[in-house]
Amino acid sequence: MSEIRRPRLPLLWLSLLLPLLLSAACVPPAASDAGAAQSFDLGQYVAGPLGAVVVGPDEDIHIRSMAVLTSIGDLGSSMQRAVAMAVADYGPIKGHNVNLGAGLDSQCTPEGGAAAANTVTGDRRVVGVIGTSCSAAAVAASPIISEAGLVMVSPSNTAPSLTSDLRGNAGSNHHPGYFRTSNNDLYEAEAVAEFAFDDLGLRSMAVIHDGDPYTSGLAGAFAAAFEEHGGSAAVATVNKGDTEMVPVLTELAASGPDGLFLPLFPAEGAHVIQQVGQVAGLDRATVIGGAALLDFSVLNLPESEGIYLSAPELHFEHNVNEATGMSGHDLHAAYEEIYNESPTSVYLAHAYDAATILLHAIEEVAVVSGDSLYIDRARLRAALTATHDFAGMIGALTCDRFGDCGTGHLRIVHHTDAAITDLESLPIVYFHLHDEHDESGH
């Protein structure tokens, strides 16, 4: 791979630089120990309310990745690789290398998210986290990361509860320090509702979710959006791990829906897709899947032919990440060269951008004192919140005060051939661009 040259960023807080070397005694208490009002002195410099991390001479800056590594197809492994590539491309920050450490498996469960977050917060060298993959893991991980004063940037969490309702109201699972480059599911819900009602002419939809924060949040948001367009929606629930879907499908068929929306993960979604044709009243229904079903295990099913799938933007060939100079085409080519296979996640570029906005924010706030760095946790949060029109591979990233940094742009693809499982080869039939001046503050 050719050498990547990137613009060096201006050093901030220059007026605060002191000729004083940091000593071990200068390390602040962890945020959970310090309390909201405590701080410590560094000569004339006073740390913020969350304390700080001091990176000593010849020490690395530590960040971590929390992703699903043992379930849900290849969602997490591709994203973790993208984060590693971003760290390598970005290079050292003010003379200190960035250490990603071993990837932590947050699984796709609250228990996995909590376990990974506790591992992170047990290492006081860590300043920030990329993750999690799934919203269910983030619901448990986010409060732990927040309480420790750290930041967390997710490439693929989409549940509205983690940020806001896009109308200025915090979600039930929102905690300070949480950010994401993926879209709030309210955008996907509106896009699918608009496509189903206006483009496909559907008027009655059946919706199935599994109770997960991601699936239930998207199901409820879609039902509300579809009804606002003038349609009707019946919502049903299955359990994670269910394989026999005919009973719930038969129940839904009684209302005679002309469409079926599946905001499910691949395991349960695949069984629904395979069995829906067996149920009278649904055998001719138009099937639309949520973005989580953009997975090889679903796309190669013969029964999946003909379904529509919502998706984040899939084509980034010409978009360039401003911090590294890497384009979407460069990333894809480098991934294939390094790992000898094509990426398997639609959130590859989201993960790369998530890592670079975190590294960019660290570089902005890190204060040099001799051979050491001082990274204030509160200022790091403020720097991420202040992210505005950062040129990423997925487009211009601007974070609102609740941590939504995504573009809000969605695509819907039509999967007509089970032999085609390359995500970028799926034909796009619908584009959804959200209003940059909506009530979210973007």
C-alpha cells in the first residue's frame, strides 16, 4: 500500500503548555472516584470534572474496540479490522503511537456489552472506545463507559433510545460520552415507510421484531411512520432463537397485509423469509428487510430473491477521509490486500470514520508537556460533540448534542438473485436524503 500523507492538525491549548514535566503523582483519579466537582493541578493547569489521562514518555495512547465477534455473522470482525486500519493510517499523535489492544467481544447482548465495558474501564490508560456493534450491547455498555468519563463511538448502533428522538428529547438509554457514525433508526423507519407507501403502493403492513432494543425500536418507529403516511401496521414479536415462524406469520396473515417489514437479525430473519411463502395470505406479500439482514447468510437463500432491504449508503468509492487521505476505494482495496477477502459488513466505512473522528478529537485536545501528553476527558467529549462537517468516507459528519453524527442518508436495494451476495452489487431502487436543517440540530 502506498504511503498515506495527511495534513497535520494545529496544536490546541498552546497557551497552557508548561515547561513542567509530568510525574506519576499528576495522574488524576478515575472519574468514578473523583466525583463531579474534583480536579487536580498541573502547575497552573486545572483538569476538568472528569479527570484526565496522562501518557508518559515513550508510552502509547490507548483506545479499545468492542464488537460482536462470536455471533451475528461477520458484522463485528470486519468493523474491528477497519478500526485497526484507521489507527495505522492515522499514525502517531504528537509523538505517541496509538495502541488498539486486543479486540473485546461485546457480543450482541447486554451482558456482553457490560462485560466488555467493565474490562475497558478497568484499564485507566484507555481514553476512548470504538463500539459496540449492536444496540443491545450498547444499552448496557454506555452507562459504564459514561460513568468512567470515557467516550464511545459506535459504527453500527442505530436504536433511537441511545441518542434522541431527533426532536430535542434524549432517549431513555442516552448517556453523556456516547456517539455514533451510524444513522438513528428514525431515519430508516421514515425511509422504509415512505418507500413502502409511496413507491410500492402498500397500505397494510405486518411487522415482526424480537424484543431487542434495535429490532423493537425500529419496528415501533416504522409502524408510527407508516401510519402517519396513511397506512396501517400490525406488530408481532418472536423470541431470539426461534426457528418455527409459521404460527406468528399465520396470526399476522389474518389481517391480510400486503407487505411485511422485518427489522430482525439474520438468524431469526432467515427463518421468516424461508417460511413466509408457506402461509396463505402472505405468500404474495412484499417483504422488506431491515439493514441487519444485509448478510451473506440471508442473501444466498433462494427464498430471499425478490425482497427489498434498507441499507446505509453503500458506495463510497470517491469519498475521502480528511484525516488520512484514504478514499472508500482505497479502503476496500487495502482490506482485500491485507485480509485476502472482501469486507462483509455494510458498516466498514462507518467504523473507519468512527475511529478517525475519535483520533482527531484526541489530537485536538491533547496537551504536550515535555515528552508526555495530557488528555482531558471532558474536553475530549466536547471536541467530539463539536465535530462539524468532518469529511468522512460516508460523507460529512456533524455530531449533535446527543451523539448522532451520521448523515441520515439511506438506500433501499432490491435483491433479485441469490447468486449475488456482494453488497455493493445490489441494485439501489430508492434514495432517502434527510433534511440537513431538521429539528435534530444537524
